[in-house]
Amino acid sequence: PAVVLSFLLCFRTSNCMERYNDGQRTVFEMERCLREVAFEVMTRLRVDTDDESDGESTAPELERKHLRRRYFKHEFRRLVRVLFACAARDLNDSALEETDLDEAEASALHCAMTKVEHAAVLVTHSAFGHAFRVYLACSWLLKLVKGIDEEGHFDGELMEVYRKCENKLADFKIAWLEARQVAYSSMPGSVTHILWLLTTVMCLFMPWEWVTVCQWSTWFPSVLLSVSFYGILQIANSMENPFGFDCDDIPIARVAEHLDEEVCLTMHYAVLDEFGGENLYRSLMGQNMIFLDEAGLPGSEGLGFLVGMTSQGDDPARGPPSRT
């Protein structure tokens, strides 16, 4: 009987471990989607508009466009944090059940909202399965990107950045729904209760079988059996729902802080120049870097003098230098 119970506990623990891994994978998939949204938006945001380069706009118009882009960056960072915080709270609230949330635990996932946004978020409560707040935050972020794209503040074709952000946010919602399936589903309580009952019965009756063999040393295998079986059950119960506010749950608040830091880094380095800051972040993302002397890229037509310098003084076998 002890061998059969050991197999049952191993299957239970393996299933809970898979759920924990799925929770980690989906959370970091959510972070990756929002990080790529920030990468697409900030690297395509114009540093200087065409009107500014032509010198046809008046000073008030240039100032308005400059302030518009600065306001967009501030709102974009804020709404990205709001979106991830809403999704994270929806996942963590799955562990509350009937208990109240502590103020310190609630403040770990902080974000800034307007009064209207806060009222809209308070309409639903994720502890009762309402997840409409995540779709609301997604719509706010998409509306912000769509408005700035319609005004022509992005490089490339009109609405191209908006379509890419829409696809990335769709992937974010898919990953969040997968995480939500892990958070709000569990093994039936009757099955878990039977496992606890079998473990208790096994720990009570096995010493009577061992006493004829171990005699005065029966206490040692009895304690070892009890600690092992109850420990495995407790580990499985802790890993079954990887979301929550316990110390052994996924630190989703730290993931939110890391995402906000990544967005800030993208905003800071993307404005260095058209490609220098973008290449720095592309190296972090593991993507191919952009070379200024590639044909068809903006700015490549102004590097003809480098070819002349190479042909005069540099080694021809090395070819024209390129900057990443």
C-alpha cells in the first residue's frame, strides 16, 4: 500500500510542477509581449518630424508636436504598467478565496490611473471571475497608439505600428488567458481530501508492520514516512496555484517592476539617434542589428563619403565601415 500511495503522490506532485512551470511560462510570455510592444512603438516614434526638417512649421506648432510626443511617452509607459498590473492582480486574486487582501500585498502592484480609469476598474472584481478590466486596459493602450499613429508621429506607413501593437496585444491576452486557466482551475477538493486521508491512515498503520522487524528503532522509519508523505502533499498544494501572495508563489510584482524598467530603457535609448539606440536594444532582444550602409535604409544615402575614405586610405578588402 505504501508503494501505491507513493506513486499517487508522485503523480500529484508532477502535475502540480507542470502547472507551476506553465504559470511561469505564461507570465514571462506576457512580459515579453508588452516589452515587444514598447520596442516597436518607441523605436518607430519620430525624433524629428518632416515639418521640422523642412522648416515650414511655426514655432508654436513645433512645440505642440514636441509636447505631444512627450505626453505620449508618459501615457504609454503608464498604460503599459496599468495593463500588466490589472492582469497580474487578476491572477493573484485567484488565491484569495474568501480572505481579504492585505494592504501591503495590494500595494506591491502599484500603478497610476485617472479617476475615470479607476472607476472603470472598480466596476469589476477579479476575485469573482470578472476579467473585463484587462480588456479595458488593452483598449486604452491601443487607442493611445492609434491616435498618435493617425497624427503621423511614427516612421513608416500609416497605421503600421498600430497593427503590430494590436497583434502583440492579442498575443498578450492569449498568454494571460492561459495563465488564468492555471490560476482558476485545480484538482477537485474530494480527490485531495482522499489523498490526505490515505496518507494519515498509512502513517498510523505502517509502524505496526515495522515493529516486528525494527523493534525499538521503529520510530525512525515512521517519522521518515510521515515527514516524506506529508511534505510531498504540502509541496504539491503549494505548487498547484503558482499565483498568489505567498513567498513560494511567482514574484509577479518583481516582474512588473522589471517590465517597467525595460520600458524606461527602451524610451531612453531609442532617442539617441535613428539606429544607435535601437541597435542597443536589438542586441538585448537577440535580434539582427541595423547597419546604416545597407541600401534602402534612411540615412544610407549620406554615407557615400565613407566609401571614398575607404578607397583612399583604408584596406579595400575590409569594405566600407558600418556602424551598429
